[in-house]
Amino acid sequence: DDLGEVRVNLYRQTEGIASSAEEFGKLVCRKTLERINELRAQGSSYSDIAILVRGNSNGGKLANYLTQQSVPVLSADSLLLSNAHESAVLVSAAKLFLNPSDKIARFELAYALGKLDKLDQGTERFVFEKAVANFGVSALVKYFPKSSALLQGADSLFAFAVRVFDAFDMLHVPNAMVDAALDLIYTFQCSDGTFATLPGWWADESAKRNVPVPQDRPAVRIMTIHKSKGLEFEHVILPFEVNLKPDDSDHWIPFPL
């Protein structure tokens, strides 16, 4: 009888690359994609594969990465628009359009861009966030030249949203979250929405919007460990569950029997 297998892969940070949560996240995403491709080559369907995470932050990171790599993904929480950093980029930019001196909006924008890995490798996130929080768009221009147009007038809310995503180079590759955000802003515009009412409306509506994936299309499921209880899949990947530190002497890997 086929009793299955448990595989544990441990990865060391590449020499010469500074260890960070961002670099670790990128590595995990790449290795998860490699494992999915391996399973597909063995004859498995996307719908045979489930990825379990402890929180929606890691789930969203994986969902967006896999979507960019043309892997169909189905998730109730990880693809929720309100959880996406792309959503935060748009809303914080709209807040700055209304009030360029809004330091909270400045920081929210800088933080979201850092989380989306939009900074050059040599740029320290803390330095970037502090500069943008203190100086606003004038500091952004150093890193993103097209952001100088963020505070200029726009013909429509949709045109403004396109300008925002273009300013941060978020339109040149497929991004399900950006597409969903543009769809939602167009819906808001068609209902006579305004810049002044956008932040409040967006907070309510984005929490109801998932990136749509056809239910009848095979797709990798991404869900929290809590919501996976009682479900069965041919292949289960737990990509973020083990993060070993150089000074650890003992490592315990949780494995419920």
C-alpha cells in the first residue's frame, strides 16, 4: 500500500546576500513554486495541492507570487483585497492626494512598498520609511521618479489609480491584486464616488472582495492551518513553518500525528 511520504527541505541563505525576512520570503516562494512544478510533472493536478499557512500575510505573499507565475490559486482569505499591500498603496496614495502632509498616509505608502519588495536591494526599509514619512512625495521621487505625478490632478479616479500603480512599476507584470483594485476603483467611480469618500468606502468594500478564481478550474488551495481542519489533499505544503536561526542548537518541527 502507498503510505505516502513526508519530505522536509531545509534551505540556507545564499552566501553574500543579507539575511532578512524579505529575502527568506522570496526564497520560500521560489521553492514552493518548484515543488508545485515537480508535483505537476509527476501527474498531479493543481487541485490536488494545498498550501497551509499560519496567517494571511504569508498566504497573501504566496498567492500573489504564484499568480504572477501563472499558477491558478484559490483562497478565501489570502486573496482578500483588503489584506493586499497593493490595496494599501492605492488608498494611502489617495489620502496623500487629499492631504500631502498626512504623515500616517506617507508611512503606510512606504511600508506597503517595502512589503511588496519594490525597493532596490541596497535600500534599507527603515531609512526609506523614515524619509517618506518625514518628507512625503519629494522623498519618494528619489526612489520612484514617476511618483512626482502622484499629486497632480486626474481626469478620473480610475486614471489616478492607473497612475499610482504605474508610478511604482506595478503594471508591467501580471498582478491579480492590482487588477482587482482597478476593477473596484472603477466600480466606485461609476457610483459617483469621490476622492474624499474613497478611503472609508474602500475599507468596507475591499474587505468583501476576493480575487476571483473560477471554481471549476483546477487551482492550488491556500488556507490557514486552522481552516484546513477536516479537509484532505493529496499533497500538502507548509512553506513557512520552519525558520532556523544560525544560533539555534536544537530545532523542533511541529508534526501532528
